[in-house]
Amino acid sequence: MLKLEDIEPSQNEWDSPVVLIPKPDGSPRFCTDYWQLNERTVRDSFPLPRMDDCLDSLGDAQFFATLDCNAGYWQILLAEED
């Protein structure tokens, strides 16, 4: 069982404090408080692309796969004849 004396303070600027909250039965619940991390996080100012723009970008393609939409950034190598 986790005890308060087992927790060591962190010196990392991205750390998140651990909070022990009592459960209704009295036992401790291990929680992490992320509000400081959320304050330091730089938000991405670019919105997600619109779905109709994504579909329009397919143009006259006859074949496509959901792999192209979901994991295209992995840049999976294909054989030249494919």
C-alpha cells in the first residue's frame, strides 16, 4: 500500500503533484493534479481540417483506404509497382 513517506518531491518543471484522496471506505485514492501542467502547455492554434476539405483532397482517386486518413503520417513505404 502506498504511504505518504514513499512519495518523493520532483524537481522537474513538468511534474504533476500527487494527491491522495480518501475513498468513501476510507482507503486512499492515488490521483494526479494536472492543473500546473495544463497551465504550461502551449495550445495548438491550428484547427483540425474540415472533413469536406479532406474528402475534396482525394480528387478523382479511385482507391483509398482509411489507413491513408488515420496513419498517413507514418509514411509507410510501398513497392514502386504498387
